[in-house]
Amino acid sequence: MFKRLIPDQIVNTVFDIDLDELKARGVRGIITDLDNTLVSAKTPLATPELVGWLDLVKDQGFKVVILSNNNSTRVSKFAEPLGIPFIPSARKPAGASFHKAAKLMELSNEQAVVVGDQMLTDVLGGRRAGLHTILVTPIAPREEGWATQINRRIEKIALARLRKKGLWPEKGGH
């Protein structure tokens, strides 16, 4: 079980993702979480820096879909101004939502990656669906809801065990 919590890559922020490396591996789509991955949970709209990054992602030929456990109101207000398709109330780590996101981009699992800030939702769900996973450092963990705070406690225990066994990758790993 713990091995399914290990991401394929770890980066500080989405801005640190090597798009050229993804493209070279045949990746054509990014399934991304919203809260604490793209912006803090309390930030309603994309920051100018994020808008620039998303434009770069699209200019390089990547498709993007937001996959969030948050409600439709929150996700639509963020995604619609950007013209990005989204799946709210995704029930991650359920695999169905990840498959739906890849299908929405008309891509196979090999052509898509999952980007998120939580091991128990984004990484576990992406790995269960057979997708490459990229874990980012949460932007503002103090702004998280109670369910996410519980997840973070569980992740801390899992992380300690994985590190003790020498299984946790370093940042930037593939």
C-alpha cells in the first residue's frame, strides 16, 4: 500500500516541471489538482504567474484538465476564465475520475501525467490509474480544510516509513 504513495517525480511547484522532458517521453496532457497545487485553497483565480505558465504549457502543445475534489462552484470559477476543462467533486483517489480526465483530453494513460500536492489523493489515485505522478509542495497548507489536514497527518506517517525504508525519491527524480 505504501509504495502506491510514492510519486514518480517530486518538484517544488508546477513551474519546476520540465515540460521538455515530458514532451520527449511522449506526454501530451497534464491532469492537475487545483487547491494547493496551482494556487492556495483561498485564492479564487489564477495568479498572473500561473496564467503565464498555463499559456506556456498550451503553447508547447499540452492539453490540461483540472481534476479536483472541490465543488463545482469553486472549480468552475477558477477554470472557466482560463478556458480549461475541469472535473469537480472527483472523489480522488477513485481511479474513474483520472480515466475520465485522460479521456476528456483524448489521450491514453501513457500520454498524461498527474500533478498534485497530496499523496493520498493525487499520487495514490494517479498510480492506481496507471499514470505518471508528479508531487508538488503544497502552496499554503495552513489554509486547508479538516479532511485534508487529516490526510496530511496520515501522509506524514507514510512518508516517515517510506524514508526509513529508503524508498522515498529525492526532488527532481524520475
